Amino acid sequence: MAEYRAFTLRSEGRLNKLPTNALILSDVRDNSVPYTPKMWSAIWDTGATKSCITKRIADDLKLIPVGRTTIGTANGLTVADTYFVNVGLPNGIVVPNVLVSCADLGKDIDVLVGMDIITLGDFSITNLNGRTVFSFRIPSVKEVDFITEYNQEHGIK
């Protein structure tokens, strides 16, 4: 089996969001200002095509915009600055050179992990006995197919 890194988030009840922490770093910043790396609050969103960061992060890291893009939010379309960042995940993997946009994610969330990162690995959510378990590994290792699993368990060809 291929080498991979993984993490798992377990809850005592069903979750309506998937929170973790994320480390955000960048070489495209004002390097004359010192910066101490820290963890930011993140949410994983399969409905987001691209990952986003807040203005809090852009300001704290003194990031330099590399462009602008139009993004769709719950409040409609808006034009946002874009930045190249490295995203550190809870499993210790750092995804380099992710083009993120700056978005208002509310007061409690700093990073939105979108499908641009999620599709680099295997992503699973289960809710057995009313407890959510969210697990992610990178890189992708094998295909998960519940129909094939069912057929094998029941002797169906």
C-alpha cells in the first residue's frame, strides 16, 4: 500500500460542520515584517470549489495579493484578492502553492478548505450510532465503493 498521512476527527454527536485547524504560510508576503506561524480555525467544505482565507490571515501574514477573482458567496458574487499560500493540514502534510481567495467566513472561521485540497486525497464521513467520524488521507490510496463492498459481503457478483 502507498505511503500516506491521515487524520481523523471524532465527535460524540452528529456534526453539521467539519472543523479542524490549519497552518497558513506564504513566501509571497512582506518579509520585512516578522511572523510567527500559528494555527487557524478551519472548516472543510465540499461545496466550495476553491479554498479561502480571511482578511485576518492576509493582514496578519502581510500577504501580497497575486490577483483578483470573482467568487460566489451566500451573499452573491463579489470580487476578492487572491494569494498563494501553503496550507498545513492536521496530519502534518503541507499543501504548497494553493491559490486562495480572501473571503468573509464569519468571526469564528479563518480558513475554508475546499475541493481543490479535498480532491488531493481520500475523504470520508460516517455517522454510525449518531456519532460523526471525519477522516482524510493524502495522497489518495484506494477507491471507496459501498456497492462493491455490499456485493462482496453478500456474495453478489
